[in-house]
Amino acid sequence: MDDEFLVRQILGGNREAFRLLVLRYQRPLFRFLGLLGFAQDAAEDLAQQTFLRVYRALGSFDPRQAKFSTWLFTIAKRLAANERQRAHHHREQPLGDVVPQQPPSTAADPAVTAERARRLSAAIAALPDALRTTFFLSQINELTLDEVAAVEGCALGTVKSRIHRAREQLRAALVEEET
Amino acid sequence: MDRCNETQEKIAAGQALSAEQQAHAAGCASCAAVVASYSLLDATLETFAPAMPEVPRGFADRVMGLVAREDLPVRAARWFERRPIQLVVANAAALCAVFNVAWFLVRVFVADVAMGGTP
């Protein structure tokens, strides 16, 4: 069942079809919010607000203009930006505790891996907002680069350039301290 | 050199290399250096797990609980799909067509008279 079919079901009176959309998108949405630096409570609150906003506005969703996932992440991104603005940066969680999973094959030492993860975290936090959001949206498997461009409201070329710049800055931060 | 640029651009953008580009990167010192520098980033990104928020148990139920209090969403009629708008647009188009035909006839008639024709 694709998203558009479920939307038609809901608009036709089948409210329960919305549950399938929530179950389908809750994990990538939490991941996106987490990557943006929101901690558990804030992410829960924002995810809930996003789904509620989506439900209320479902009647105005036009599948000819955008895919459902693009529309949902656009709403989530706006709510996240408002929340961030409201919190005036000082309450922002800059990707606090970093837990490295399995060490990369190139680094056997867990301490080295942890140190790299810490540096990467700091480098991500230092990225300009536009680069960070675009980069994280591109890391979410649900969105193609075209869809990221639609969420960001910019050209595909801009998305590619932002990803390129973000990766370059992160790479430089890792390599710089490695040498 | 073009091949190097193309390959290095792809590596920098985090895109997958074609088999041909992989073969090239393996044999080209310049591209191999770029691969090495980005592989550290990719490996670190792969294992990078900031304290991520988890979807709490029963989250969908909670959302559905909120949704149950809402009215069912209704498809909003697009502005161009509204009947009065369609009538106005159709009438305006018809009026425009009549005006254009009339304007054309007047111009032909006036030009004919100016050239000495009989009105």
C-alpha cells in the first residue's frame, strides 16, 4: 500500500489508515530529529506535533506536487527550525553523548574510534545549519536527492553542493587532527 | 584528467563509483589519495551513533489517540476546481474571444474604408 493510497483511505473516512503512515515514518523521523540534535523528549514532542500537523493538513496534500515523504519531512523541518529558534540555541543538544558502534575495520583500537566519533560530532555541530540539515536529510534512506531538494526548497545542484561542502568540512576535521 | 575529476567529485559527494571508476581509482595515485581521505570519514560516519532518540513504545497509539480527537480531514477543493471560479474563467475567456473577433473585424473594416472602400 503506497502512501497516496493510504491518504485517499483517510480522506475517505478510514482514520486507522493513518496509523500505517505513522508506523512507516516514525523511525526515519526520529532519526532525522536526532541527527538534528534533538534529545529524546524534544524529539518525541516534535514527532508528535509533526504527525498531528500532517493529519490536520492532509486535505490540502496534493500528490501531484510532492511525494508524501517529502511533504512530511518539510513539515518536520519547519517545526524543528521553529523549535530551535524558540530555544535560542542555548537549549540545543549538540549531539551530546556519542556512542561508537562497531569500530571501523581500519581502526582496531576502540579508544581511537571513540575519539574519531567525538571529533566528528564536534565537526557536525560546527557545520552551518543549511549544510547540516541538507546533509542529514541525505542520510535518511527514505529521501532521494530530488526529494531532499524539494524539502529544502532549493535546486538539486544546491543540494549536491551542500553535501559536497559538508563532507569536505567533516573530512578535513577528521584528517586534520589525525595527522 | 577528466576521469580523475569525475571520480574525485563522486567520492567527495559520497556517491557510489562505477566499476570502471573503481578500477581507475585503484590504479591512480591522485584518486587513491582522495579515496583514502574520504574512507576515514565514511567509516566513521558508518559507526557514528550519537545518543539517538528512540521511538518510544506505544508512540503510534499515542498519536492515534490525539488524532481521534480531531475531525476527519477533508480534501480541500483547489481554487481552480471551485465551480464559481471555473464559471468566471470560462466567461472571461469567452468575452476575450468575442472582443478579439470584434477588434479584428473593426480593424479590417477601418483599413478598408481608409483605402477608399465603400463602408
